[in-house]
Amino acid sequence: MSAKSPAEIPDIVIGRLPLYLRALRRLQQENESVTSSHELGRRLDISSAQIRKDLSHFGGFGKQGTGYQIEYLIDKLQDVLQVNQEWMVVVVGAGNLGIAISHYRGFQDRGFRIAHLFDVSPQKIGERIGEFVVQPVDSMHNIIRDEGIKIAMLAVPAEDAQEVADQLVEAGVQAILNYAPININVPLDVQIQYIDPVTRLQHMTFYLDG
Amino acid sequence: MSAKSPAEIPDIVIGRLPLYLRALRRLQQENESVTSSHELGRRLDISSAQIRKDLSHFGGFGKQGTGYQIEYLIDKLQDVLQVNQEWMVVVVGAGNLGIAISHYRGFQDRGFRIAHLFDVSPQKIGERIGEFVVQPVDSMHNIIRDEGIKIAMLAVPAEDAQEVADQLVEAGVQAILNYAPININVPLDVQIQYIDPVTRLQHMTFYLDG
């Protein structure tokens, strides 16, 4: 595969690759071995031309007219997204949300494994949550540094999010998935993504008949 | 405010309005009364020119040089997004995720109130989850129809998501927030948004030093 540098490929294209990967793995579960940009497009509600253009950034994945080999394309997309390895992830915040994240079974076979769950509250520290024992935020820095962990999920109250994010970055975290409903500032070389269901709901209510 | 029809305004602009609203409410909590496109841009990591352009779709919100009145702009954005009212929402799926959603305190003062929690499992039906009693999916259609509920959050396993979405649409739901890690097809006049933390994580790993 031709190796383009990240800077050459628009971020919006990168953002669609995980959707392609998810749809391809679904097709694989359905025992399909070959698919087309049309089939992918139908499933994802994205035009087939867009899909072909996005994938062309990474070299030729399919021969003209024969479609995409699903297993091959999954492997290549996992290479591009660097999820053919397992990334360790820490979760900060052991409230309802942090607990739900820690119980979620969907991370592991998609490239991620939750390694630690942290909280600041003395009532929660030491508590067993599934396979985790809640650890004190005080120990977070050393654990992240010693284990070389690069990814964190932030499930703390909005008012604490910036401070915790600063601590995570200081410890060496390079990517934060922030569930707190607030924007936080991170250095340019640190990745940040947001999950806020309310912003998604408000996006949709714009279109509803009031 | 000039009333543009939804079709005239790019969907990507609509998607940013909830972020502006969230940042403005944060500023209000910090006891600010006036802000600028520069301040908003700094907090949201969006250019001030983009913010001014986005807001100009809805008429003039600020006088040149005097900035935006926060309370006024919040009110107008809530009007545009139709969240100056409270929308009733149903949650389908009473697993860990559905339970966490049901416990989440962040919906109510941002335009949404969870009205019902449904599950298909006989072991879960009748169980008390916070202020909710889990109701059978069999009763979902009539409850949604009778109460005129238009919004649903889907927290069921991937393999059940399409079937449940079809049932929701059949009952009159016009907007679905899908937490199941699978794309689903809905009619053109039904809104759908996705929450899948893994796609967000995979977006970020592209940029990490492997």
C-alpha cells in the first residue's frame, strides 16, 4: 500500500475509515467475502463515489469491476488506522458512565483494552467494578508513564475535565475521548474527540416538527 | 430572526450549533454576559470567521464590535434548535449502557427528558432502574403513539438494532440516537445519529505513534 503521510489526507476522510471498517466486519460476520462500493454505500448512506475516492487515498484496494475482497480490505484499513494492535486505555471517572464504559464489551476486538479505572473519590477507590479495582487518580501519572499508555477516556464531571485532561497529557497520553459535556484544550499534538449525546439530540431536533 | 428553511442551511452548520450553545451556557455559568467569536473560537477550537459565518445564517446576533449578548444568543440558538421546549425520549435496551443513559443527569436542562425505558428480556421487565421501571418492548408502540414521543435512544445489541429501529419508526419516532455499533437504515424523513466510542478511538489512533 502506498504510504501517504497523515497530513496529506483530509481528517474528514480519516473519520470515515472506522465506519467502513465496521461495515466490512459486519459483512464478514454475515459470511460475505466480496463487496462493492455500492453495497458499502447503501449500508452507510454514503455515496459509492465518495467511498471509492476515500479508499483511493491509500492505494488500490479493488480491481476494476471485481469489487473489494472484504478480508483484505479489513486488514488494510486496520493497518492504516493502527488497530491491528491492541491499545491500552485508561478510564478516568468511576461514576455511572465510567462504570458503563468499563463494562462495555465492544472495545476489545476492535483494537482497545481498558487497563485501568481511576477515580478521585475515597468512597470509590478500592471498589471492584467488574474486572477492575478503582484506583486513585493520584496514582494515575506514574501508571500511565510506566506502562506507556497513550489513550484515555474521560468520564468526569464537566468542571473537572480540563484539569484531569492536563494531568493525562502531562503523563504522556496522546489521545483523549472526552465524555464530559465541555470543550477542553489540549496541545496541538494531542488528539481529542468528544462524545456528548445531547449535542447529537439537539442536532436532530432542528429538523423535527415542533 | 430571519427564518430560513432547514434545506438552505448546510447540515454541518446545524451540527455545530449545539457546540456553540454548550459553550455559551458554560460562559453563562462563569457569570459572563458578553462574548465574542474569538473567545468562542478559542474555547471550541473553531475559527472565529467560521463561527460568525455559521451564526449569520440565522440573522444578525451581534452588533459589529460589541460582541454577542450571551443570554440573547443562548435563547436564539435554543429557538433555532427547538430545545426551548422539553422533548420526551424513550430508551430501548436496559443493559449497562441503557441503565447509564437512564441515570445521566445531563439531558434534562438541555431540552430532553427520558420518559420510558424498554427492554425485551423477561428478567429485566419490571425491574426498577432509578426512577424508571423497565417496560416490555411489546408495549412500546402504543406508548410512543399515545404520548406522541418523537425521539428514541437505542441501546440494544447490534444484531437487534435494525428491527427495533423499524418498530420505533412505525410507532412515530422521528429521531433516533443509535448507540449500537452498526449502521441502520431509516426513511429519509427520520433523523439518525450515532454514538460509537470505538469509531472515535480508531479515528485518533491513525495519528498516534504506533
